[in-house]
Amino acid sequence: MEVRVANVRKEFDRFPALRDVSLDIKSGELIALLGPSGSGKTTLLRLIAGLERPTRGKIFFGEEDASHKSIQERNVGFVFQHYALFRHMTVADNIGFGLKVRHGPTRPSAQEIRRRASELLDLVQLSGLEKRYPAQLSGGQRQRVALARAMAIEPRVLLLDEPFGALDAQVRRELRRWLRDIHDATGHTTVFVTHDQEEALELADRVVVMSQGRIEQVGTADEIYDTPNSPFVYGFIGESSSVPVKVEDGQVWIADRPIGLSAPQAPEGQATLFFRPHDVELVDGCSGCIAGTVAASRRVAGTRRVELEIGGDRQRVEIELPVDHPAAQKSRVAFRPRRWKLFPAA
Amino acid sequence: MTTAPAKAGWRFRQPSVIPGFGLTLGFSLAYLTLIILIPLSGLIWRSAALGWADFWAIATDRRTINALEISFGTAFIAAAVNVVFGTIVAWVLVRYNFPGRRIVDAMVDLPFALPTAVAGIALTTLYAPNGWVGSLLAPLGIKVAYTPLGIVIALIFIGLPFVVRTVQPIMEEIDKEVEEAAATLGANRFQIISRVLFPGLAPAIVTGFALAFARGVGEYGSVIFIAGNLPYRSEIAPLLIVIRLEEYNYAAATAIAAIMLGLSFVMLLVINLVQSWSRKRYG
């Protein structure tokens, strides 16, 4: 099922949580809403589910306007961060709940509901736990039950709110791969919210980066990482360094020295240069490069992060070097970013 | 674990990180013995002095049986009414924010604090045939004061806070997400309440019922004013005990008391069993 969010605005007590958000979600897609807390990602998810009503704008399921449909009518599967399982029901009853509360001919027989529940338990790899109560399961198992419960109603779209947020790192990684497999096997249109960029980039077909109630960028993991379209996305996704620069004559300048980067398209004037710390080349002599004195150097896993002070006002930038690189021992290092991007100064 | 050989069989005391088990258990037992066990066994002792035949005669006396029926019957009805309305009151207090909510919340505790005799006199004044409420009900042929119905009303008044105060905290703990989850799965409001919320509240409601019921069975002060105290019709067992005492018939008084004790104990035991069963199930 395609989902289209059109110019949606949502206010809580006059405070805008979402400002004019539009998003097209393709059928069968696995899409991540990524952003820092307060960016409006959970609000957007809850609006799609019908747990909140938009202040303005519309939400379409396929061609149909779902904005004013009740939660029950929308037929979405929702998975909560803290599972929200029914404590007094067995695992099988939890999964069958959505089918049991149906009325009339759409309600399957008790036998059919049991069969569906055990089928879904197989899918989430928890066969044999039908009779357990949620209190007797681990966090990871509970979240699997919650997903099975959401899928039992054959939802038109599956919505997951920080589904792995309450789990420890090991289980998270495991469930991530598992969710991808489930998605590939069932083909549900799936939207999940996360603040973990690794999770979003690894798992999703497309990532929606949000900040302060707005969508900053939508794209595949490669697009988001390689061509961020705003300073926020550049700073939020992956490691980045930035330096204030000046554009003049199609050249990039730091203070009064050109740094060997030409930017014929960029508008003249003050700007900020962004680059990835690991994506730099060291140069020897310095005619057209960024040079600085080493202020600090830290070992981080397989690389060494070196902090340089550059220019007259001792602006600090960070670059990443291989652990055994001799440059780390020197007091002065010169480099040039291989890939970079300029954003006009705000 | 590896150094200490595992002892077979049942052990009196589980090892615990908190010290002082012996001391606290000893204290608890001594305290309970002093406060509860000795007076109650005194009661049994006195009534046992009566001899089986006399005891049986008092127990099967029409007046005794009627008084017990009235006491337990009205307490049961009042507790049942309180369960329904007390749960609703708790729901309103937990779920909605309205002006004066704190005042209503405080009002719930009034029956705890008010001397029961005051409550009894106030209720009698209201429900007597010439009282505010009684005069409205009288033309409809409903008599409240001086009938078992009046007893029920007094016990409802006395028992309400027990239900509200046991259900309220559990209700506050209900996770809103659980309701939302049920809604996304297609459950309507009625199904959410009956299938999701109520089962979670059931143990607390049973506790509230037990407390209100126990309080109702033993209630004396408020009831004697509104009941009219007609033997066989609106005379409660605690009053009958007092009457026997005033007649210096201590044996009969203790016999009735012992019967009440036995009945109450059995009922509370059953309620406790129901509770531990539901706790085990719902974790």
C-alpha cells in the first residue's frame, strides 16, 4: 500500500511538532524516519497510524484519503518501543487479539486464529512459546511477539516506533537483520522510527532525515551519506568536520590563503566547508592545502583522530589517519579534502 | 554455590542478602499474637465454654441467623455496588483532568475520617421519610431508613474509599500504549475496556471488594442509626452481640462473634486464593 503524506502540520498546544511535511512512501518499501529527539519523527509515525490527527494537511493510503479515518479503520500494524503487550494474555492470545476482536464474517474461526498465531510465531522464530505470558519472555522475544501481533491483522502498512530502542546492542543488531529478512519475505510497506543512524542506513531502502519538525532529506543510504543536501544532514549523518571559509574568484579561501579547492559554481562570500575526516589526502609542501598544528590525537578503534588548529584564529578541525601513519607524530600536518561540500554561511 | 553442598529437602529459611530475618520474623509473630491471636483465641475459648448443644442452639436461633444474613447480605450488596461505582470514580479521577478534581479526590477519603456515628445520623436525617431524599422516595413507595436498604446505603458510604483507593494506583499504572496497541489492532472502546483494561484491574478490584466487604460486615456505628434495628428484619449481627452483652449473656455474645469470625475468615481466605491465582496468571 502506498502512503502519501501531503503538507501535514501538527501542533501540540500551539507548539508545532511538524511543519508542512510531505512524503511519498512506495508500496513494499522499508523506510526509516531518522532524526534527533524532538525532530517530529514519532509524531509523523503516529499521524500515519491515526493515533494523532493532523492540524493541517492530509494522509492518503493509496488513492483514499485516510486523514479522518479512525485508528481502527486504518488497519495499520503498530509496534511500540516498549512492546505494549497484553500482560494477562498468552503469547498466542496476544497475536490472535486483532482477529478475535473482529465482528461478523470477517472474524476467522477460533481454530483458524490459532493456526495463524502459530504460523506467525514460526515466522518470528518463537515456535513453541504459545502458552507463555509476556512476563516470561526476554525483551527481544517480546518485541518479536509484538511484531507478530501487528502482522496478524494483515495490515496495509507496518509502523514501528523505535522498535529496538529498549534492547541491548547485541540483540539490536540481531533483530535488525531479522527484520530485514521478515520484510523481504512478507513485503509489507514498513515505516520505522529510529535515532540510530547505523540502524537506519543499514536497514532501510530509503532514509528520511528529519530535524525540528521538517524533512531535511529523503534518499537511499548512499545518497544521504555521499551527497547530504544541508549542513544539518552533513553533521548528523556520520562523522564530519567543518571550517568557515570564503569563496572568491571561484576559489575557496581560509583566511588569506587559497586551499586548492575550486568552486566555480559556488556563490561568492562567506561559506562553510564540510568534509569527512577520513576522506582527506595528506600533502607535503603547502601551496593550496589546509595546514595546521596538531593539537590532540586520539586512538579510536582502527584509526587515529587528529585534531588540528588552523588559520590565525586557531579553528579546530578533525581528520582521521591510519594508526601507523607517520604524520600523526609530526607537529604540523597539511591536507586537502578529497570530497567536500560548501554551504553558504547562515 | 560450588563451596556449599546443596542440602536436600525443604529449608526453613531462604538465604537472603538482607540480614535480620530471625529478628523481624520473631517480632512479627509476637506482635500478631499479642494484637490478633490472643484476643481471638479468647473469643473462641469463651464460646467453647458454652458447650456444643448450647452453642448450636444459639447458632441456629432464628434471630441469630437473620442477623447474620442481614450483616453478610447487606455487606455483600454494598461491596458489589461499591465495586462498580468506586471503579468508575477511580477512572474519572485518573483519566480526566477537570476543575475541582483534587477536591473530589480528597472527598473520597471522608468516610475514612468521619466518625461513623456522624455518618449514620446524617444519612438517617436524609433518608428518613421526612428527610430531603426520603421525602422524595416515600411517594414512590420506597422506604430506605429503618429497612435493610438503609443498611446497604450506610455500608456503601463506609466502603467506597476502600475500592477507590485500591483500584486508583493500579489504574494510574496502566500504560497508555497498551490501549493504543489494542486500538490499532481494531478493538473498539468497549473491547479495549473489557478485554484489555479490566483483566489488568481485576486483582485490585477483588482486593477492594474484600476490604469493603470486611469493613461492611463489622460496621456498627453508622448502621445502628439508619437500620431501625427491628429484630428479624433490620438487626445486624454486631448489634445483636451488643444486646447480648447488655443482657450479661456473655456466652451468647461470644458465640455469635465466633460464628462471624469463622464466616469472615472463610470468605477472606477464598478471596485471597482467587487473588493469588490471578496474580500468578497475570504476573
